[in-house]
Amino acid sequence: MTVRISLKVHDYQRSLSDDEVIAAARRVITDGLPDEAKQYSQWAVEIDGELIGAKWLLSHVTGIPTSDFQSQYATYVFSKRLGLTVVNARNDQFAPAGRKAAPAPDNDARRLDILEAQVAEIRVFLAGRTDNRPSDDKLCEWIHFCYTFELHAEARDLYPLIDPSQVNTWYFERTKKLAKICAMRVP
């Protein structure tokens, strides 16, 4: 089943589907992957056994310059929104032909990947680049996360989006206190 999404990055507004991305990637693979498509530091999309840099592929398919978004955004679009296979080439056992497989990830690298993905998800939501609004409980969880990892501006910006009537009173009050502390710490 084809998945079609809309995305907005700065002044660029695009619509694309998983089938369009796969077709474009296959054309590039057939023509020979350009060096830029192979020059990714971590995140790549796996198409027919080939790895293509996620950031490069999103730019190639949409025409949006790579300087206008981060690789985490491309990863989010391909994996979460379009359901394509995205691999962490630094830590994944998958490796394309001619490239040595990376060692199995240690727990610290795995934890760092999880933290980076959570931060990216929060920032994508705050930037308005997703159609999915998390529950009010989830927004409270994010504020607690932001407080813990000193993402003070993000916590401050998330707080007004919570509907207090949708959250347990004690949980909302605790979140409110953390959001106030974060707001005071924003320069």
C-alpha cells in the first residue's frame, strides 16, 4: 500500500510517497550512485541491498537543499512517516558490498541513538513538521525529558501546548514546576 505524506521545510512544501522515493532511488542505483549519495556519516536508506545517504536522498527526491534540514529529519521522514528501512551505518550489522560491517553496537551507542531520536522527535514536533500531535501525557513526559537533559527552550515551548484537563492533576502540577524552572534557565 502506498503511503503519501506532505512535509514542510522552511519555505519548501512537498508531497511524496514511499513508491516515489523507491523509484527515484532505483533510478539512481541503476545509473550509478553519485559520490554524494555514499558520503553519509551515519544514517542511510536501504534500497535493494544498497545504502543511500538519508539526507542526500531526501534532497534528491524533494529538491530541498541539504543545508535546510538535518539528517535526523530525513531519517524521521523515511522511517517513521514512509516506513522505509533506515539503518545506522555506524552501528548496524548491515554493510554494502565493498564496505566492512561495523561492529555490533555497544549499549552506550544504542542509548545515545535513542536519546538523539527522542530529541529529534521533539524538535520536529515543535517545528511543526509533523501531522501527529502527541497526547497531553506525552507532552508532559517530553517536558520531564527536556528538564533532565537540559533542553530548557524545548520544555518552555512544549508547556503551553498541554491541555491541563487531559492530564492527571498531580502530574500536570509537577510538569508545570519543571517547565517554569526550564523557562527561567533559557538565556
